[in-house]
Amino acid sequence: MIKLENFDRSDYSELISWIKDEEELMQFGGPNFSFPLTVEQLDKSQEDKMRHSFKVVDVETNKTIGHCEVYLLEGTAKLARILIGDETQRGKGVGKEIVKALIEFSVNVLQKKNIELNVFDWNVGAIKCYESVGFRINPNKRLERKVNDETWIAINMVMQAEG
């Protein structure tokens, strides 16, 4: 069981410690960050009033185990930067809980029912997680990202939330 709490400057060092290399940073934050992740980059991101950043807290231990965000686009809430930083919590359904909490925030607080996200096509576990809560692949939108000497393909997923 998790809860989302506001992410602020006191949480930066833990998030930075979870990002070990350029590939992890691209998977987490897309092209808007450069490795290594820094306080200055996070400050700049946090200045964006359209972005709502959260730390993910394990309710039982009150320990921060991850990070996630919702970004407001015109008519849409975009889930982004979802990371389970505590590797011992991966594969336990925490990602699904995070996505459900972000959907609830988008619908109840932001008043948005159109929700989308981008995910790399090789991240099969994440894609299955998103599909399990109602996301569907949008075949009309995909992005290419250069990571070292590779090209990664990001697919777009969308859902119409109820509420």
C-alpha cells in the first residue's frame, strides 16, 4: 500500500541516488534531463506549474520508495517519470498502485479524464501494467529517442478515466 506526497527539495538527493546511468535517466525522465541528474535540473523541472511531482511512500514503513509525476497538457493529464527507486519493491504491484493513484489525482483533483503516458516499447512489464488499469496503445503517436548509439522507440498510451 502506498501514498503520494508532495516531492520537494528535501527529496532530491534520494531521487538522484536512484539514477545510476544515462539509460536509467532516459527511461525515467526522457530527453529533458542530462546525466548525471542534478539539483539544478530538478529545480528547473519543479518550477513548471503544469507539473505535479510526488514521492511514493510505503504506508507501512513510511519510507520513500519511488517518484512519479502528472503533467497537464491541454485537455489531458500526462503521467510521467514513474520510478520505483527501492529495487526491493519492484515486481510487487507497486507500479500499478502508483498508476491508479495518479489516475485518481488526475480525475479528482485536476478534473481530467483524458489521461496519457509514453513508455519505451521494450518495457513490456510497464506496458502490461498500464494496460491492466485501462490504458491502450495509441498507434498514431510514437517518439524516437537517441541513447548512446541506440534508438529507443516510445509508444503513447491513452485512456478515458471514469469519475
